[in-house]
Amino acid sequence: MTAPVRTEDSQGDRGSRETRGSQELIRAEEPVLAHNYHPLPVVVARAEGTWVEDVEGRRYLDMLAGYSALNFGHRHPALIEAAHRQLDRLTLTSRAFHNDRLAEFAERLAALTGMDMVLPMNTGAEAVESGVKVARKWAYDVKGVPADRATIVVAADNFHGRTTTIVSFSTDETARAGFGPFTPGFRVVPYNDLAAMEAAVDETTAAVLIEPIQGEAGVIIPDDGYLAGVRELTRRKGCLFIADEIQSGLGRTGRTLAVEHEPVVPDVLLLGKALGGGIVPVSAVVGRRDVLGVLHPGEHGSTFGGNPLAAAVGTAVVELLETGEFQRRAAELGVILRAGLTGLVGKGVVGFRSRGLWAGVDIDPALGTGREISERLMREGVLAKDTHGSTIRLAPPLTITAEELAGALAALEKALG
């Protein structure tokens, strides 16, 4: 695994690195930043493609890609160019006025996903919150559920965000403890259990909301037929199927959407992370016209949602996905990733789950926690992150090369040795 030769470096950047090293910068954060994260002890100063560089000039292969927000790598030239062009013209109007970038973004995103309408937002959590609101409004206006009685069925071990409503239906006590009282109206069933889901759905159910692949839980992939079963159940029971593709979507699994691994079309898709190209926060609720059409002026909004800069970058992201190149790369390189991890089973890896360029790798607990293995990988020049216990997540940019991927797998083997 060879890092690219750095072709530019200003004296100012170098002087800044020499003046304030990693440890000094890390210590400087302690008294002023809320302690809601426990990052690895690396201070990133710049990045290009699949590589990042810390303040002291050390290079690392990024095998996390911002939890899929950097599907196209750091500073993809087409995305940076789109952002620069828009920065010179217009950045924000609010939705009080039309802007000349939003319609194209919405049209092309709808076409890419096979949907009718787009509700632009900013963060993934906002997309989920918006999807919840839309589902409830649909239940009251279209399905005829009595006021304030709509329910939404979700899966255990989900991760949909960290707002108070979203953690209300989390089963992760770290995310929930100390943040009640919780929002009612949600029913939690085991993931990958159609019988349990069917038992939970009744005449009050507005929607079933699930991740096609559970990312934070450790890249948990359901059995073949599960997603199709959810689709059939929701149609039969007269409720919506909402697929949270914020992490799994936009090329990560080898398809544009993870639900495409089965012949499934949800009623609503939640998108985010990679939609902003690693440049600005962009998310969207994308769905059928008869579903998103329940919203009327004044019922929902966002000052920054659909802003011209976000729309310009989002359009450039859609253009990249329209070629199919990144979906193919994820599928082809995913074969290499899977083969490499298979070779490590019994050599420190006790199991793994992967689809495309996304894997949850279970490490023998006797060798260390996921955090400890991530720190060892960091010392080998690879950045990854633990999720639960001794599980680490691998989600490199879709621009990674076969050579770089092989190098990351070799580094993992060394870290386990």
C-alpha cells in the first residue's frame, strides 16, 4: 500500500504543523468541545481521494469515508468544481424564493431513484424526522387513522439518528439513557423477523421504517427475501414502507440503493451523507407523489434545505451516480474485500458481514476491543472505527483502488497479529 506523493504544500501549512502538533491540538479540544465523541488520536489537516494527512504530515488510508458521507473520496474534482462554481454565484436564498439550482437537483434525484417527488433537507436525522412527519400526515389524511393515534414500526438495533424523537425508538441505551421522556407512537420488533413485524402492524400503522442494512449495528444484512417480505406486508396491510438509505444508499453496496438487491421499491426513501459529496450536508426524503403530496405550505420547512450550494453539489453527486461507475466499482472491489476478510477468518477475525464496499468485521475479543484494533490499524496507516464491542466497520471511499484495498487488508492482518 503506497501513499500518493504530495504535490503541493505551502510553507504556511508546514509551519502550522510544526507549531502545533497532534497532541497539543487534542489537548486544546478538551476544555472547549463537548465530550460527545471519543475520536481516534489523529488530527487530520488535509485530504485527497482515499488518503488523509495529519498535522505532522503522516498519511493514512481512509477506510471509514465519513460513515459513507465520502463515498466519492475526499475533494472529488467534479464535486469541488461544482461547489466552487456555485460559491461564485449564489449560496442561500431560503425557500422563501425559488432558486435556479433546486429544480434540476430534484428532477435528477427523483429520476435516479425512480420516485416522483423530493423533499430536500440537510442532515440524515432531519430526513428521518421529516419521513416520520410525512408518514403520520399520510396516515391521518389518506389512510384515515384517528388523530394522534398513528404508529410506526421499527426494528431493534436500529440507528436512524440522535434527535429526541429518533432515540425514542432506539434500543441502544447509550443513545437513550438520560434523554427522556420519550416520544410515543413507535413499536420496536426484532430485525429480520417478518412474523414479529406482521404482529406489530395494525390499523393504526402509518409506516414500517427500517434500514435495508443496519450500519451502526455492525453492517447487519437481512436474510434474502426479508425486504421483499416487508414490501408485501406493507402493501397488504395498507401502510408505507420507508427505507432509510442514509448510510447504505448511493453506491455503497454495489447498487444505487441497497433495496435494489431485491426486487423492492419502497414508498419513501431517506437519503443523506453521500448526497452532499463530503462538502456540505445534504439530505432528502424521496417518495411517491401521493405520499409527499400530503405536505402543504407552512406544514414543514427548513431554512437551509434545498439551498443553491447544496443543490449544485447534490446534482453533481447524482451525475456521478448516473454513470453507474461507482456502483460497479463497489460491486467489483467488494469481491476483493470479501475474499480478503474470508482469508482472515480464524486469524483473529471470527466473522464478518459485507456487501459491496461495506463490512462489519467481528474480531476475536481475546485480541482486543474494536477500539483497540482501530488504534492498531491507525499505527499501520489505516483509519477505521469500531462500532460495538469487538466489531469494526470498513467503508472506504468507492474510489479506492484494488492495490489500496489489498494494503488495508494486509494492515488489518498485521494489526491482528
